[in-house]
Amino acid sequence: MLPILYRDDHLIAIDKPSGLLVHRSDIDRHETRFAVQLLRDQIGRRVHPLHRLDRGTSGVLLFALDGETAGAVGRQFERNEVEKTYLAVVRGWPPEAGVIDHPLSRLHDDYGRPAAGEPQPAVTRYRRLATVELPVAVDRYPSSRYALVALHPETGRQHQLRRHLKHIAHPIIGDATHGKGRHNRYFQQRFGCARLLLACTSMRLHHPDGRTLAITAPPGDGFAKVIGELGWTEALGGDAAGACRED
């Protein structure tokens, strides 16, 4: 069963586990389980995905329950009006806060086929929440530094967060494509965590009935264990627990 974070007559949000595809893709033709299909079967009605999360990313995934809502809320995503917050564990210590303004080209179309086109504007704000330096020589240094960061994408480009963190030389741990294998393997061996350490923990949008809706989810899925063992739980404050809030 997929954990349901929020549901009303128009919208439903789940806490997507890491490793689950949102929908069918030519990149992973062998896969038979998708969030769209699983949720449809779970609640017994059609659902319309309003955005995407990478396969390895966990957290808030929002669906509409009818076409009219899908159009109205979908336009908020297209206009980048939905506020999203992600948590990530990255290699190294980035500055305390910053903005990554780096255009990105589309990698694949909706079915996983190679896409063409000029780079598009892509902007991510970030804030460093906590740091740790471990007395372990994972790479060429005698110790290894990691940080917990909050990420706020202002655009919605393909794999934007993973590519932007690589661009500033602080790749996300567990990212097999844009990260560094030695650090990924260290987290597998030290914490038993082989997943991408990236989670959508908060989403804020305008509900079709006029309310402001905020949905949050805990890191979960092995992510919380890493945060706890690195002593970062207090750095999350109230963001560590899932909740739904209406203003």
C-alpha cells in the first residue's frame, strides 16, 4: 500500500518510496510497477500525475482525481508557482546558502527517448542545514565531509537538483549518474543505505477551492536513519514529520 499523505475530492498525495517509477518509461522497459498504476488500483479510480519525481527520489507526489483539477493545478506547476522543498545529503560543505543559476538541456522525452533542444533556464535555491566531518579517508583526503541541505527549485527541469548539485561540485550521495562511486559505496557500507539521498519533503500550492494547501512528508525510507546516525535530527526541526496544513 502506498502511504497517503492527503486526500479530498480533487487531490491525493502519496509518500513515494525511493526506487518506484511514477509512470512507464522506455528507460526502464522491464519495470512492471508504477506509482500511477499502484495508486489507481489502491483507491479504485483513475489518477492524474501532476508532476514527477525521479525514480530514486522519495517524498510528496501529487495527483489530481479529475481532469478539471489536473488542468488547473497542472498550470501552477507549469508556471513554477508550486513551492517545493527537498532534503539532500551532499558531498562536501557547500556555502551556508546560495542560488544555482545554470541552464539545463532536456535529456529525454516523456517516454525516455533522447530529446533535443537548447538549454533552458534553471534555478535552484539552497540552504545548508547541518555538516559533519568523518575521520574516514573515503577519497584522497584523510577525512570526509558531508552536509544536509534544503533545496528549493524555482524551475522544474529534468533531474535539475541532481545536475545542479553536481555543477557546484557537491553531488548528492547515492546518485549513480552524477555522484561519485566511492562516497556512494561508503554510505552503503557504513549506513546500509543504497538509495539516492534526495526527498521531496514539502509542497505548497493553491487548492482549486481557494485554500493554500501545504503537504509535508518525513525523509523516511532509510534516509531518516542516515540523518539520525549523523546527528542531524535536530537540524530538521518540524520538517521531519509529515503533515498536511491548510491556510
